[in-house]
Amino acid sequence: MKNVYGRSLAALCLLGLMVAVAAPAVAQMAENGKAPMYCYVGEWAIPRAQWADMEKANAADADVLQKALSGGSLVGYGSDDNLIHQADGPTHDSWWCATSMAGILGVLDTFYTNGSTASPVLASATKHWDNILVSRYYNWHAGTMKNGYTHGAVYKLKADAPEDALDTLAKTAIVPMMPG
């Protein structure tokens, strides 16, 4: 019964999150013409001795991700090895993106249902982080990338920053770097 309660609580929290995100997302779509893109990113600190096992686990998860991509639930997915990492930071990540929160959470639920979230390699992680990100400025293209690089950045705005500071930062510093 405890598990059912936890899932119900998680569903209720998720519903609250979707309501909180919906209004700003609709307003943003009207401004730049693009619907928000949602991305789940799971990061793990995996001991070096298990890195090969992590690669195998990612390969096993690819079937679920490819099926969701082919079915239209996802617009992209991948996994990364963090080659330049700190001692207490993540060494690996897995991610997938969709144009709806339902697409993101449907895949996550599939992984919980099929048991891959309890794999021995993930259990060996010394730390773990989950993130759901929303992007309103993106330029993704269909295709496959191997041996590519992912860059992430975090910006903390001052408390007295103007209301449009995030949009201004995106339009002037990030969007110009996106390939056409």
C-alpha cells in the first residue's frame, strides 16, 4: 500500500507541476512561435569499474527510447559519458526530450515498470540526480550523432533582474550559437 500512496502522491505533484508550467508555456509559445520542449536528464556518479556496465545498460534502454521516438512520443534521446568531471559530480547521463510532459513521464514510467531503474549498475551509483528541463529556444534536427559533445550551462539571475532577462539572455547569448 505504501508504494501505491507514493505513486499517487507523485502523480498529484506532477499534476500540480504541469498546471504551474502550462500558463507560462502557452504565453512563451505565442512570443517565439515554438512550443516548449521538455527534457528529462538523469545523471549518475558511477564508479570507474562499472563504466562498461553502464554502457551496456544504456544500450539495453535504447529499445524503449527508440520505440518512443518512432511512435512520436519523443523527439530525441541519448546518453553521455562525462569525460571531464569532478570527484563528486556525475560521470554519466541519460536524456530524452519530448514536446509534452506526458511524453517524458511515459518513458520514465516504462523504465520503472520494466525494472531497468533498479539495474545493478545504477545501484552502484554513489550519487544520482534527476532533472526535468523546459526549453523554449531550441534548434534540434532529426538524425544520429556519435562521439558528439553536450554542453550545459546554468545561469542565476539577480533578484532585481528585469522580467524579460531570461528571454534576453537566450536571444542574445544562446540562440546565435545554435547551428542553422
